[in-house]
Amino acid sequence: MRKIKILILSFIILFVGSLLAGGYFYWQWNTLKNNPGIATEDENKKLIRDLSKLILLPDEVPTIATVTDPSKLSDQAFFANAKVGYKVLVFSIAKKAILYDPFTHKVIEVGPVNLTEEEGGSAITPNIEKINE
């Protein structure tokens, strides 16, 4: 009789624990679904934190892009070694660009950025140059 009570109590505790865990993970998923920018911000902060261990970064928030098609960038020397998934961080105030491989945690290229404003609009197009070392 005592074993049955312990078994029933164990199942109740396991069931309640499962409900609580499921509710917590549903709440997390729902929060991310309603505000996907949170995940992007966290990913960018991690990227900057990892990169700052390798190189001194300017004290500003960079514009971050991911290389999706290196063949479109092949005409620019800065992207000569770019591969799919590499990150480009552009620091507009410091006028510096960094090509970073998040898979191997290596800085691939660093170069200056010349920001030019297009005629008739306010769009700013970065021209990234490669520094010959």
C-alpha cells in the first residue's frame, strides 16, 4: 500500500514538473515569436563579444551583415577570401570594416570604409577597401 502511494505521488510530481517546464518553454518560444529582434540582438552581442577578444573594436555599434553570395562580392578585394556565413561588421564613425569567420573565430580581413552619399537620396553606400599588409 505504501509503495502505491509513493508511486502515485512520484507520477503527480513528474506530471506537474513536466507541465511547468512545458509552460516555461512555451512562454520563451512565444516571446521570441512575437519579438524576433531579441534573438538577433543577442546574436549580435555574442558576435561582438567574441570578436572583441581577437581585435580592439571601436566604441560604437556596428552595422552587421552576413555574406550570403560571395560571387557577387568577388570584384572587391576586401571580400576575396569571403565565404558563405562570414560576418561583415561596418563601423561607420571609425570608418572601419571587419570580415569575420564566426565558425573558426578568425578575423579574415580589416579595411577602411569610405561612406559616399548617393545623389538624389540619403542612402549611404560603403566602399570597402583592402589594406595591403
